[in-house]
Amino acid sequence: MASTSDKPIRLAILLNDTPQPKTLARVGNYHAVFSALLSAAVAPEPLESQLTITAHDVVNDLDSYPALEDVDALLLTGSRHTAFEDDPWILKLVEYTKKALDSGRVKVIGVCFGHQIVGRALGAPLGRSDKGWEIAVTEAGLTEKGKEIFQLDKMRIHQMHRDIVFEFPKDAVPLASNDICTVQAMYSPGKYISVQGHPEFTQELISEVLYNRHKQGIFSDELYEDAVKRAGLDHDGVAIARGFLRFLRSG
């Protein structure tokens, strides 16, 4: 990690959703959720020595985007919304992300829905997987570059998706894949890094999502019960966040 004498990176978190009610009351919005993850990744150093974070509600305020010259990096959060639909706010998010990627300076981190938005901005095809949902903690195999970036032999990460990026973008270096989703993580030096899973999720957070989606009939009893068994498994969220930070510092 960089020394505390280095200038903090100006990171803008683009909030693409709001957490479930109990998580929102207990922890806060996804600004707070990701700040907790990033704080764990830089510990024992204070987060403020590494990052200056702002948060922007791009779903409800189309004018909330920061000027690209005022930031060094973006983090696109997950969302219950669908990255391949054409809602006005999604189209604006894709356009803004493309401008950041084309800037040659502003680095982009994508998580789940954010990973898919990065793929869309780069021209990769998106859609709904014919293999169904991937939820709770699952494993993905890492490429050699993935092992180097995340400093792991394999990646265990919380999942909550059935939409996927079907193909790696042309400039992407593949980082991780599994049988459910080929494009689990991808990277382009100095430009972007993204993961289909949720390094920021905790057992409490995902348990609330699982319970509410089961109650709404989105998840079958069988799917829900299987996911609950894996919700508390060890995962590599903090290691993945450290990989994000190394990317921000060195590309």
C-alpha cells in the first residue's frame, strides 16, 4: 500500500441503488458499506490517508455526477436494476462511464451491476444467464493475472445476480471465471477493474437480501435454503478491495 505521505486518491462512488431497509438503518447507504470495506482494506492506516471519497445518487439525480476533472477514479456499485435496459439514468451512466474510460486518466472500478455497466460501455454483450441465479458465497478460478492482482489462489466472493456480461471486452485481461459465469472479473491496465460479485457484502447484508427476495417469491425455497447455507462462508472481500487499491495506485 502507498505511504501516508502520498496524496489521497479522489474516488467518486456512483450509487446505483439503496441497501435493504435494515442494512440502511444499521450501516447506511452504499457509500457507508463500501467505506467500511475500503477501511478494512487499508487498516491499520486511516482511510482518509488513502482516499477522499464522495458519493453520488445517479439513480435519482441525473445532475449528481462529478466533473471528471475533479476525480481520479470512479466506483460503480451494484444494483437491483438491469444494466442492459434503457432507462434514462442507465443510459446516462453508460455514457458517463464511457467518457471516464476514454479519458486516459480516470480509473473505473465496477461491482456487479457496475461490472456490467463497464462491459456495456466497452461494447460487450449483456443479458440474462440461462443458468439462473448465482447467489451467496461462490468460488471462481483466477487467471495468472487475477492471482497477481488479488494475491489469491482462487476467489471466494458473495454473489447476487442472474444478469451477466457474456464476453470479455476486446481490451480486457480476464481475471476470473467459473461455470456459472465466464466473465467474473476483468481488467485493463490503467483503465478499469471489475468483478461480477460483491466484495462489500457481509453475512448480515446478504441474509436480508435473501430473506426479502424469498418472501417476494423471487427465490424458490430450494434456492433460498441453499444460499442461506453459504451466506456465512469465508470470503475474500477485503483481499479483493486491496486489489482495487493496488490498481488505483499503480494501474
